[in-house]
Amino acid sequence: MSPEMLFNLLWTSLLQTLHMVAVSGLVGSLIGLPIGVFLATSARGELFPAPKLNQATGLVVNAARSTPFIILVVAIIPFTRLLAGTSIGTTAAIVPLTIATIPFFARLVEAAVRDVDKGLIEAARAMGATPMQIVFKVLLAEARPAILLAFTMTLVSLIGYSAMVGAVGGGGLGDLGIRYGYQRFMPDVMLAVVVVLIVLVQLVQSAGDALARRFDKRNRKS
Amino acid sequence: MTASIARPMVAFEGVTKHFGEGETAFTALDGVDMAVGRGAITGIIGRSGAGKSTLIRLVNGLEKASSGRVTVDGTEVGGLSDTGLRGLRREVGMIFQHFNLLSSRTAFDNIALPLEIAGLDRAAIAAKVGPLLDLVGLGDKAERYPSELSGGQKQRVGIARALATSPKLLLSDEATSALDPETTQSILALLKRINAELGLTVLLITHEMEVVKTIATDVAVIDRGRIVEQGRTFDIFTAPKHETTRSLLASTLGTSLPEWLRGGLKAEAAAGDRILVRLTFFGATAFQPLTARLVAEIGTDVNILAGAIEEIAGEPFGTLVVAYPAAPEVLARADRFYAETGLATEVLGYVA
């Protein structure tokens, strides 16, 4: 394979990966965020007490998280077809990736929100804040660095998951590695794919860390 | 105290509070009756677990009483809807032991938080926060984050934040317990100034007698969920009636006996023993040169074993532990002298 061909293959696959990770990461996190906040605030005696719904949500989240991703991809094909109009291709692959992101991100958000000092919630209640004001002005504001790190972790995981959607013709770097590097036994392609993935994960992680640090005012030196 | 205060700012009437059910049930408050005077600084003191945290949280509805009534400025807290409760909380500021400042907000934005919650616009918020920062002496720290401030400065931000909505009552939950003695004094001085300048009623809970002694005009002593003693701070401190009050006081007022003395103390006198008497000076007797007269009246065989001169809620107060021969003629002379001068005395025991 000529270097030019290899480059073109890599470039197309990179764009497919970025497309899948970006869309499913954003959509999945946007849906996962309120679910995570709900999980963290709806137990007995908390801001929005709804213990039954809290347990039910927790159960669904756990079920979704314990389903191996490759099984999820195949299992929800009818749903994918309903939503994307097709069950194969990059756009179709975004559906299972998004579904997998929601519970993953929700659990991370739950942990981040639970980590906020309970004293701050009490102080806000003593000021006459409504539960919604406490969520937006206290919990999300204070948990922001941790939520940014959770989002970074989610993107990194998605980059890994996206390698599996080759099973439904999703394309992307992982798929390239499997089809060319493994099935056609082209180790140079495999190596190139791995290098690009490492660089990509590194960039995402560094950007996420930097952003989280910028918003973290807890350990500033005067 | 309850009966003597007309239109109190806060009143507790037969208040009880239980936590949990069945086997694990715990009674935090057990029939509390108490009134907090308008414009006063009232201290509630007790050991940890005595119920004081629960008591103060009933005032702004962070906890709900199991039975009894809690009223703030005539409004019964337990009868308020969620909306009514939020309205009340805007009229009652609160400061905390661990400050509870948002780490993600600057000093300015922390003070602005209750105003944002109340729905004020940016201009109105800025107009309120600036003067508050100056009031607490942090005019130059507006853009600092809590992690860049010292403990005392954080509590000043906490105080400014509690004052932002111009409350009529300030609740202080162990506000100085995490601070060193010097910073504690400066925070107490600030609270005293705010009380005087703004006419704000202050209700504080603490386990430190020092805090009550320094700023509280009135005090209630709480023990195992009951108020065991309440009244003017000076009266309670100079003539404590309940055992809890005495033991809380002993460490602060220098009235506890040195270890070596307590060991040899006897309840009955034997021949040749010396009597140990605690003299208490306050009010008129605090200003008279009584020690010299004591020696002149009783004889030169008087020695001073312990003593301290204190200021309680702005009034002088002294104690002196003296020993002299327990001979009948000496005792008679001493009693005559005490009766004549009005000194308060307490016989502690006898030593060989």
C-alpha cells in the first residue's frame, strides 16, 4: 500500500471516529447529565426525594452498563433502524454509542455531584434557595471540574468503543485496524492506527485536564 | 427568661425533636422552652451531642420539630409552606463552623449568591456586595477565591454573605470553633459590632464558654436535650446553679482548684486544719480593695491559693480561693467581715 493510500485511509477513518465520538459523546452526555444529577439527589431525604424512581433508574443504568457493548450494538438494531433510518454505517453506529454513553456518564456525574460538600447544600437551603437553584448554582457549579474530567473519560472510552462498531459497518480507526491490519495482515496499517489512536486519546485527555484545572479553584496558591 | 421577654425574636415552646424510629430512636431535644430577646446576642452552650445544632436548625426550618412550637418574630416556622419557609430564610442569616463557601466562586460572588437566589439583578447585587465587603474588612479581597483566604477571612465572607439579604436575625453555628484564639476574638468583635450597628439579633451556639463570656448578653445552657439554666450571662456565670454549667465554667473562669489541693481536701475539719474558701467579687464588691481588709480582719495567717479576674459580658468578675485556720474565733471574724461587705463565699473544704 502506498503511503498516500494509507494516509487517505487513515484520514477518512479518523474523521469517521471523530464524527461518531463527538456526536455520541455530546448527545449521550447531555442526556446522561440530568440522569446523573437525579441519581445523586433523589434518594430519601435529599433534594428531590423519590426513592422508588431513584432505585428504578439505578437498576436500568446498571443493566445498560453490564451489557457488553458489542451485544448492545446488535441487540438494538431495530431501534437504530427506527432512529437513523438504517442499521449500517457511521450514522447508524452513533445510536448504540450514544445509548452506551448515557449510563456511563450518568454514573460519573452522580459521583461528582455526591462529592460536593453537604455543608454547601445546607448553606444554600439556609439562604432560601429552591432545589433547582441548589442544583444549578451550587451542585453543578461546584462539581464542574469533576464533571469535565468525567466527560473527558467518557470521550476516551468512546474512542475505544467506536472500534467495535465496525460490526455494523460504522467505520472509523478501530475498524480500519481490524480489516486491514488484522484480516489482511498489514502490520504497518495496524501500527499507524494504534499511533493515531494514542495521539488522539492523549490530546483529548490533555485538553480535558487543562479545562478541569482552569475551573478548579480549590487549591489555588495566593 | 421566657416570661420576661415581650415579643421575643425567637421563641421555643415545649419543643421536642426525635430522630429515627423504634430501637434506634434518639431524642435530640426534650421539651425546650426558651426565648431570644430582640437585639440581644444570645448564646446557647452545651457539650457536643447536647442538642444545640438541632435547636438552631429549627429556627430556619432546616430541621422540623417533632412537637412544640418554634416562632420567629411571631411566625410559626413549622406552619410555613415551602415558599413561606424560603421567605423566612431570606430574613434569617446563618454562618457555619466550616464556613460553607463555594470554592468555585470568588468572595464577591459568594456574598452575591443569596441575592442571586432572591432574584436581584446584577446592578443591585453589586450595590449591596461592595459595602458588605467593606463592613467585614475585606474590601481588597473581592476577587479572591476561598482557597486564597485564611480561616478568619473565610468566616468574614460567610458573615457578609449571611448579611446580604438584610436579615433581622443571625444564626451562628459554632462560627469560631475552627479558628485560633486570636482570630476567634476578631470574629467575635465583628459580630458584636454588627449587633450594635445594625441592631441585628444574634443567636449563637457554641461549646466554648469563652465565646459566650465575650459577647453574649444572655445565655442558655443545654444538656441532653434540655435547657438546664438560662438568664443574663453575668448572672449565670457568677452564680451557676446547675452542675453542667459549673463544670463548663470551671475551665474558663480559673475557679477550678489546682490538682495538688483537690487531692487533700476533706469535708470535715479536724483540730488544727485550715479552711478553704472561695470568694467571689462582682458588682459593687469588684471595685473595693477587699483583699487588704481581709488580711487585716482575719489575721495575717491567710494565704491565696488560686484566683482570677475576668470580664463577663462587659462586667468585671473576680474569684479568689483563700485558706486560713479553721479555729472558731477566726471563722467568726471572717463571717462577720463577709456579712458586712456582702462578699459571696463558698466553703470548699478543709486541709491539714
